[in-house]
Amino acid sequence: MKTLGHVHGIISNIVIVKADGAVGQNEICYVYCGDTRMMAEVIKVIGDDAYVQVYDSTRGLKIGDKVEFDGKGNWTELKCK
């Protein structure tokens, strides 16, 4: 089951989310603004507040908008030859 949350604060492209379950730093989440789904990454967690960086314009985003955490991190695998 995915963790859900809602927008609690907005500071430019940093959004503070109240999460209803466990979330981790670097976890990918999706912030919903109407029908638009915006990808974001958790950059800091304090209690049940997750600070997420949204990779899109937050214009039109409102307090209370839905957020869905996918439980996966933003990882890149590097291979050396």
C-alpha cells in the first residue's frame, strides 16, 4: 500500500507534505494539482512532515492537494569498465 499525504505548505518549488505513513529521504512522490501529476523527491523528513522538491511549476498548487509516495528512491547505478 502506498503512503499518501496532502500539501501542508508551499515555498516556491519546495512543498511541505503531511504524510500518513512512513516516507524516506530521496523517495519519489507525485503531487497532484487538479488533473496534473508532478514528480517530486523527498529532500528532508521531520516527524510526519516531508519536504519535497517538485520538478515542475507549483503554480496553482493549493494547501490540501493530494500527494502519493511510491516507496522508490531516485537512484542511478554507475558501472565502471
